[in-house]
Amino acid sequence: MKIHVTLSLSERLRTFELKGRLGWAMAQLAQAGARGITPIERPAPRWSAYVHELRRMGIPINTEMVAHGGAYSGHHARYTLACDVSLSVLQERSAA
């Protein structure tokens, strides 16, 4: 996946392209909106790594730790974008 992203950061815009799993993760965060997303709701092998890399690129992402029940109860992260974002898909899949 390859996407074009525009972030609204305070009074400035930042535009760039993301591809692969980072593009996918950004699209999932944007689609989730203010509710956010958890690895339990949208399984992926390395959510924390995707969020870490997106943050390194300057994308503000909040993390809230929330409890969950079940046989393996514990805590998991809920990720939300901390800015307004618009995106468009440039390429749905990478050509192999």
C-alpha cells in the first residue's frame, strides 16, 4: 500500500508519502478516528514498531493503556492520531 498523507499540525501542513506496513498502519489510524485502534481490534505483527516509526517521522500519536478481560486478561495499547489528517491511496498493493 502506498498513501499520500497531509497532517494538520497547529497552523502548518505537512505532506508526505508512506508505503508498505507504515502506510497501512497510518490508514488504519486515520480510519479509526478519535476512537483509536488497538492491536486486538486490528491484528498486525508489529503495531508498536509501526507506531514508533511513525512517531520518529514526526506524526503525533497518543497511546492509552486499557484493560481487557478474557482468558488472558491484561492491558493493551489504544493508539489515536493527535492531529487532523487527510490521506489518499496512491497504490493499493505493491507490484510483486
